[in-house]
Amino acid sequence: LTTVTVGVTLGAIDEIGEVESVELPSDGDDFSKGDVIATVDGTNGKLEVIAPASGFVKEINESLAEEPDVVSEDPLEEGWLVKLEVED
């Protein structure tokens, strides 16, 4: 099985501003491709993060509950959101 790491791009961070909160799914939650898998709230708006493939949540970045601004500062490394086990 393939695991993909889901997050947001630097371009998306530019649009929504400083990240204030992140809503993540629970471990084991099932998603179909195109479903909203997470929501990121910023100072300039909200971003819905879409599942890139069908699968289930293998891991969530629990540190974001305490430090959502990590998504703003380092979205591609430390600020990842969800690891998805792909079923396709």
C-alpha cells in the first residue's frame, strides 16, 4: 500500500494568511478522492484540503492542535496535515 502525505502549498498559505487553526480527521477515517479531508483557517480565509486519492487516515500531525502556525512557517515539512493510506 502507498502512503501519501497531505498538506498545503506555499501558494495556498499566501492566500489564506497566517494559519490560526486546523481541523483534522481522526486516525482510521475513510475518505474518497475529492472529499474534504481537513480545513485550515487563516487570517484571510479558510482552505478546504481535498483528499488526492481514496484511502484512510494512517496518521495525523497532532502537533498542529497546539501549534497551527507551523503550517504557515513550514507547510511542506513540519506543517504536514495527514498521512493517507491509499486504497486505489
